[in-house]
Amino acid sequence: MGAIFVTGGTGYLGASLVSALADAGEEVVALVRDPGAAAHLDPRARRVRGDVTDPESIRRGMQGCTRAIHAAAHVRVWDRDPRRFEAVNVGGLMNVLRAAEEAALSRIVFTSSFIALGPSGGGVADEDWDPPDRRYHNLYEKTKALADRAARREARRGLPLVILYPGVIYGPGRATPGNLVGRTITDFMAGRIPGILGEGDRRICYAYVADVVEGHLAALRADVARERFILGGENRTLRELFEELERITGVPAPRRRIPYSAAKIAGRLLRWKAFLTGTEPEITDEVVEIYRQEWAYTSRRAEARLDYRMTPLKVGLEATVRSIREAGA
């Protein structure tokens, strides 16, 4: 069927996608911005140096390909150059779609994000959720939402595009910016979690990485062009997550409650410090506002159309903790 072009292959999800595609016998071409960061990439993938902000490198990489997965994104809580968010998350998407159209690819899978759909507002949202009076909390959220709108327009125009919205992805794997839960679990096991934001009662959709990878493979193969799917898992609160980790690891869950107002002050100071030092902060006041919302979603459509299956959170966390321990973290 021809090769599959993949962006974002050096990221947490992307690296797993590349390996899974190679395991399935697919020829994979990975667009690599920094060859030094691609040392862990599956050696069966053919690397093409380039960047999603460079249309010519995308065209070069797509030669001989018949399908594509666009999983690249600028996943940061802050950047000294805020223009990077739009350049990568919106401009990069459009560059990939234009090149895919020129190459007449038969299927393009776009990895969006739960955050593009917006806070679920106390309910459980689906793909058609449109939050009333939505406001964006940071540039990552805003540009992922703008990219989602652009992708929907291109699908309506006729591109054979499937849009996927993973929840908060977790599971075994490298500690990359996209592996937020992995870093949180490592900190939890080391006793570095200072407390729980607010009451820890906001639900978040946690998606096991292997499930999300299988959802992508199904989106490549199934007759679902121009459809959209949430690839999620259990909707659980931060307090429930820590209670599960306490059960698995034996490390006591944090009991201290950190008021959102205090966390926002600290986050604002860290953001100001970041402008002075150039070092990305652990958290910002904007991110605190994201955690203040609920992000609960249903994957019923993916279950019905993609045969999507969800690993129970406790099973996924056990595998993640085991992987961290084996790595000596």
C-alpha cells in the first residue's frame, strides 16, 4: 500500500506509533527535526530530516508515501517565543495537509488533543461538544483548538482526513514533554509531589498509550474518512489517581491541599522567572487554570467505529510504575 509518513516520531506518542507501524509490517518514513533527538526512534523507520514548518521538507519526505499520520505538536506550557505555538500547531498542520493533498494521499490521520475540544463543564463531552463562551487558558490550548477548526474545514472540503482526540496519554515510555503523567508518577514515587491542587476533584480523561496507538492504526485502515474520534479512557480525579498510585507503590499520597489562588501566584512568578532565564517553568498560572477545569470525555464513537478498547486505569498505572522501576527512575 506504500509507505506511511509520520511527523512527531520523536515524541512520546509518535515513537510508539512508529514502532507499532513497523511491527505491523508497514514501511515508515519519519520526519525528524533533530537527528540527535531521534536516537531512540525505531531503526526500521527511514528518517527524513525536516520540520513541519518547512513545507519543502514535508514534500520531500512524502515522496513514495500513500498515507500519513501527523502527530507533531508544540507541547509546552510556555515558550519565550510564543509564535512557535501557532507556527507548529496551526501552520505545521496546514503544511502537512497541503503536501498530502498534492501527493494525493489516500488517508491522513491528524492527532489533535482533548484540549482542542475544551473543558467538559461538569458533564462528559463527546466529539460534538462546543463549550459555551469558551475562553482559552494558554497558547497551547488556543492553537490546538484553532488547528482543530482548520482540520475540520479541510475534511469538509473533501480531504480524506481523520481527526483523533487522545485524552491525557500515559503509560510506559520516555520522559518527554508529552509524557506528563509519566513525569508525575516518577515525582510521586520519589515523594516530590508537594500537594494536590484545590480539592483534587476535577475529572481528567486518562488514555493508555497502547490503546491510543491501536486507535491510530484503526483510523488508518477503517472506512472512516472525514470522521472524528475521541481516544480516551477512564475519567478520574487527581485525588483518585494518587490513591491508585498509593495502592500500587506503597508511597503515601499527598494530603496537603494547595489553593488554586496560591498556585496561580506561584505560577505567575515562575512564568516571569522563565522570561528572565529562558528555562521552561514546571507550572504557570495559566496551567493552573487548566487544572481548575474538568476534562471528561466519552470514547463511545471510537468504540463503535474503530473497535477501540480502553485499558483500566489501575492496569495501565501498574504497567507504568513497573516500567519506571525497571528503568531505575
